[in-house]
Amino acid sequence: MNLEDLQEGSGFRDRISSVDEQGSRKWVYASKVSGRFYKYRNYSSLVYLILFFSIPFIWVHNQPLVLFNILEGKFILFSKIFWPNDFFIFAVSMITFIIFIALFTVIYGRLFCGWACPQTIFMEMVFRKIEWMIEGSPGQQKLLQTKSWTSEWVIKKGLKHFVFLAFSFLIANTFLAYIIGVDELYKIIREPISQNIGLLSGLIVFTLLFYGVFAFVRDIICTTVCPYGRLQSVLFDKDTMQISYDYRRGEPRERIHKNQQRTQGDCVDCLKCVQVCPTGIDIRNGVQMECVGCTACIDACDEVMDKIGFNRGLIRYASENEISQKTKFKFNNRMKAYTGLLFILVLGMIVLIATRNTIDAYVQRVPGQLYQEVSESQLTNLYTIKFINKSRDTQLLDLKVSNQEGMIQLIGNKNIKINPESVAEYEFFVGLPKNQVIKRSNEIKLNIFQGTELLHTLKTNFLGPFK
Ligand code: SF4
Ligand code: SF4
């Protein structure tokens, strides 16, 4: 982006920042930034990256902490296995997630994009830094572009893309580890390639995908592709906290002149805020869809304000109302209510996940079967029961009739034993004294015990003769 582009500042309503008047891509050469927010983002990104790369290797109670095996329909969260029949938890999680995102965005704007989105963190805190390290400042990068196929160009570009590819490979490995688990991933290293063609293909595809995103597509993901970014405009209101330029203080902008009394606003039109912006926008044009809330412009402007002796905060976290009414940031009642609701939602999800059953059971009377009269005093019905063991341990269970003097007789088995992570089906008779079968259809309850612990109580019907 050249100085004319930066000063133009008018096309922002007609097109996105990374496209010029002819519709061609405008490459964003973001300048290096330093300052308090960048320092905090460095720390938080470091924690984020450590967590991202280490979580697939963390195992608790013989289970990975997290696994999203969409290929086999098996999911593990906090070392608890979720099966497709736990779909309702996923449905509730998705609804909670959407409500969470909506409420969070209404209050805090694009805080997630700037501080927690993997795209921003990898792009700005990993790939951008590699680029600065190898190709130098934006000025040096632009100069390098003019030297195509010189030895300097080949070495620097070659090295940069090699490191980008290596990092993309690392990310792809970790990403795959979240999906298939580290055990499966180790197979690619241990076993002959011919036995793991599928895995290897997945690894190559993901590596090229990440490389393409971070080496070429970059800010277009945020400004064009990401649906969350598109959603912002309908979620923001005048009280939403966002990165804002204080136009009341800054305008009319005027360059600074030595030894001259300043009569205009505090913005000295230095364009530092634009030069550091990774999506190439001018925040002074107001809130824009392309702003990912990275805080770079805050740090850049604060540095300028410090140098010229003005107060910091010409660009800061503030809502539209705070800027227009010149009020200070206030954690108002609406924000408190929404934040409270967010906590309740998250707490509800945690309770739902923590209290989820390890064993599920479904019982039904064998269809088409009537009652049997096995003696003068007893009737029986035939049932099937299906158990799903979601744990990695073998489960020994016991089945009892709960509310009647009934007996249970398993067909062909003496014990109920369910292997780890498997489904087992049993058939059994329930026998009831005739005098307790008072209607054609009688509700009975079956208790499932593990030792002395009652795990489930299932309801079903017991058929008797017409009375
Ligand atoms: S306007 Fe500021 S906060 Fe928004 S993307 Fe650009 S530099 Fe980051
Ligand atoms: S960095 Fe601050 S002073 Fe410089 S142009 Fe941006 S808003 Fe104005």
C-alpha cells in the first residue's frame, strides 16, 4: 500500500480495504508495532500457542483431554467420551455457543478476533513476525518486490516460504492430532507410508491449506471469508465496545508544525495507525467491518501522542456513545446483565458435560410378543436392552425390577458385561406375580446398578391379559 493509497481514504465505503479501484488485490504491508497492548498480546499469544500445540498430548485417566474425531463420530471433551447419541449435548452446546457469540459481540465487539482468533494469532504473532525477520520492514519488503529473481529475492523469498511451509506443516500435524489423536498421527512416522496413505494425504492437504491461508490469502479471510466478521454489523450497537477513533478530539486533523500554536484537533495525520493495520484500513473513517480489533492502531497512535506530548487514547477501546457524548467507559447495567447471562450459559454447559452419563441404556419390549403364563401365579414379558459404554473400562452391571416383586432372567447370560467403548444388547424376561398385573398394560421400572450404585431407572410396559 503506498502513501497515496493511505491518504486517499475515500474508497472505504465502496470497496474492502484490500481491493483497489480496478478490483485487484492490494497487498497489505503492515508495519511493526510496539506498545502496551502489543506486549499483552505477545504474552497472551504465547500462552495460546503453548496450549494449542500441547493440548493433543495431554491425557487424563487414559483419555486424551480433547478429541474431535468427526470421521468416527467420536468426541472427547475434558477426557469424557461423547457419542453420536449425545447429540443433544452438541445441539445445546451449539445453541449456547451462538447465544454466547451474539451476547459477547454485542458487549465486547471484536475482542475475540483480536485476542483469541487462531487466524489473527497465527497471522500476526507468528507468520507476520517471520516475514519481518526475513524480509525486513514494509519498506524493505516493497523494495524486495521490485527485485524479482535477483539472488537476494530468491534467497529471502525461498527462506520465507520454506519457514512458512514448515510452520504450516506443524500446525497441520497439531490440527490433525485434535481430529484423530496423537496415536494415529504417530502411525505415519512408525508405519510404512503405503499403510497410511489417507492420513498422509490429509496432512498434505491441511499443510497446503494453512500455507495458502497464511502466505497468500491472509487478511482476506477476515475481511471476506469469515462469517463471524460478516455478522458484526448486525450485532454492534452504539454501546458496543470497539476500537474507536475519538473524532471529537482528533478532528479537524492537521499535521504538526514546530513552534506554531495548534488550533486544530489532536490527530496529526501521521498515518501511523493506518501503516500498522493488518487489514489496511483507516480507523479514522469510523468502525469498519474489516477491523479485527488487533489494537495495533491504539499502540501506534499512543506512541505518537507520547512523542508530541498529547494525552494517550485518541484511538482506544470505546463505544460510539462514549465518543459522541464524551463519557468515560462504564460497565453499564446491560453489560452486567449480558455478562451474567454468559456466565450462566457457560456454567450450564459445564454442568451438562460434567453430569453426562458414562453408560446409557435403552429398553424395549420385544415387538409382537404377548405375555407368557409360566405358572399359576406368574406372568412374563420378553424385553431387549441396549447398553452403550462410553468409558474405557469394562462395566459390570446388574438389572432389577424396581417397583414390583418381580424377577429378571437374562437369556443365555448370567452377567451383564459391557466392553470399553462399545455397545451391547441383551434379551431378558421380566416375571411378575399375576396379582400385580392389574391392567392390560402396566408400567414397570427397571433399575440398573453398578455394584450398589444405582445408575439408571428405565420405564417400560408389562403386558397382561385383558381384564
Ligand atoms: S483498525 Fe486498528 S484494531 Fe482494527 S484491524 Fe486495523 S490496526 Fe487493528
Ligand atoms: S496515529 Fe493517531 S495521530 Fe497519527 S494519523 Fe492515526 S489517529 Fe492521527
